[in-house]
Amino acid sequence: MTGTSMYPILAASIAVAVLGYVTLQLLLHGTQSKEEPCLLETRVPFLDSAIGIMRHGAAYLNVIRGKHGIPILTLRMPFQRLYVVYTPNLIRTIQSKVNATIFVPNLLDFGMLFSGLNKDSQKILRKGFNVQGNGFTKSVHKYLLSGLSLNAATRSAVDRLSASLPNDLWDGREDGLLELVQHQLTLAMTGAIYGPENPYDDPNIEASWRPFPYLTARKALRARSQVIAAFRKYFAKGGHLEAFPMVAEMHRMNMGHGLSSDEAAKMEMATSLAMLSSGAVTVFWLMFHILSNNCAMQSIREELHAAASDESETIDTIPRTRVLKLNSIKEKCPSLVAMLNETLRYHSTVINIKQVQQDTKLDGQYLLKKTQSS
């Protein structure tokens, strides 16, 4: 084929590309209401945001926040739109009880994606839980509200930390602060939730969790399969029957909807992610900022000493132990609480995702359209 004969093909290809680009731009802006939050300019319609998330992960939301500095914006991706909210007043409006039925958290879709459920299992769970009206999220949240079972799990985690942390600090370990925090919190929190048969007590399973920030990598997928295999053994031995009540109930519900035992075990990946994804990062940065600021460290030390009390172990009332009650920290340790709040504000990796159940005006000025179900 000669160079001259290539020109019509090249010209036609360019024309098709330009026409496709213009069509996508018209579709993008034609389906975007002027009342919706600001739509960022795009070089590749519907794909810019997806590419940004693939490159930066959740940090992409911080990248565009720093670049544009607007309170709320719209991200358009194929077949869906995301409204990203940054300002505290709008976030409080979304989370208010008045709007509880309009902005509804949906943990199921993300849980299934992260857990690696096959397509048949995803269909089974969507059908089963949708009959109950977002039943998955409701089943999870009822155990995360204040109550006896949550208090018991919290006490168990604190007891585990208080028993193991002093030994870990003085046994000659050369791990950094982040590794120490990750190790301690992983064992304490998973032990409190999964009970005496906790799969993460196996050092190999605990180590397998570490590669998970890179979900598309071969190493991460292999690690996920190792954790899932451990949970299959856990449920086969009945470990969930001695665990936090949520674990047994969610497993029973998943099996009741028709999942196989192997597929039901995969859902614990989502539970593990909820426990382990952000806690260690938050604690690390909190300790880092406290220990690197002498004034803050001294102030917090004084607050903790003042909040602690002596408890007697004998009849003669001789003080034996200094006790710090966790429920007193919020009232008596304002510097510590303030630093924790600032740490969460600057370093938190948690993203609160909610579905818009109906077209609504947020704060009377931003039109948010109903989330399209998959």
C-alpha cells in the first residue's frame, strides 16, 4: 500500500476520532445539569476520573481537592457519576438523621468487589439483601452501635494490647513504629472480633495482609487467596461460634442466601479491611506527632496522669495500680482528643461512600441525582 493511498484511511480515522470525542463531550455536558456540583473539565470524557483513580488510588480525591479547592464536585465515569464532598458543613448535612433515608451507606458492593466473589455469588447476595432493603449494611451497622457486644469487643482488644504491647516494646525488636503499630493492632482487633480461633494469630496469615494496598498485583492476589483459605478452615472448625456475634450472623445470612461455604468465607476479606485499613495509619501518625512535639507530649502526659486513678487490690487500701478508664479520656484529655481529631482530618484513609436514593437538593443549592443501581 503506497503512502498516497494511506491518506484517505488516516483522514477517515482522524475524522472518526474527532467525531467520537465531540459526541462524548456533548453527551457528558448534555447529561449534566447546571444545578449539579461543578463538573471538572476533562481531556478524555468519562475516563479522566477513572484514570486518575487508577494512578493515585484514593489519594486522587486529595489531588483534585488541592488543585481546585471547591466544596463539592462531580466526577463522571462510564455509567455513573460520583459527587465528592469536602467541606464539613455539607458532610454534616449528608450525615444528619434528617437525611438518613436519602443518603444511604452501601457496604455490599464494595465488600463483594474486594472479597473476590464470583459473579454468581454477587447476584445471589444482591438479590437476597435487596429484598431486605439494604439489609447487608443494616446487619453490619447494628453491631457497630454502642451496646454490650461492642463494649465487650472493645475491652477484649484493649486487654490484648495491654498484655502484649509492653513485651513487644522491650524484647529487642528492630521494627519501625509503623510495623509495631500494625502488628499490635492487627492481633488485638482481629482477636477481639474472631475469637480464640482467630486466623491472624498465624504469623503467615498476618503477614499475608500486608501486600493488600496493591489489589491488582499478582502478589496481592496470592496473599488474598492465603487469607481466604485460612478463613475456610476457621468456619469449618466453628471458630465463628466463639467470635463477636456479627461474624456468626453474617456468615449464617450469607449461607442462607445461597452462597457456598467457600464463597461465604471470602466475605471476611471485607470485614478484615474495615478493621485493618485505617486504624494503624491513624495511630502511627498520632504517635508520630505526639512524640515529635515535646510540648504536646508533656501536655498529654499530664492530662493522662490527671485522668488516671489509684485502685486498691487489697483490703488495706494500699494503692497498687494506676488505672485509666477509656471513657474518661474524652472529657479529661482535651489535648489528646484534639490531636486525634487533627490526625483524622489530615491523615485518614477512610472514604465514606453513600448512595443517593432520590434526586435531592443538598443544602438547598446542589442537585444530587439518584444513584443508578447496577
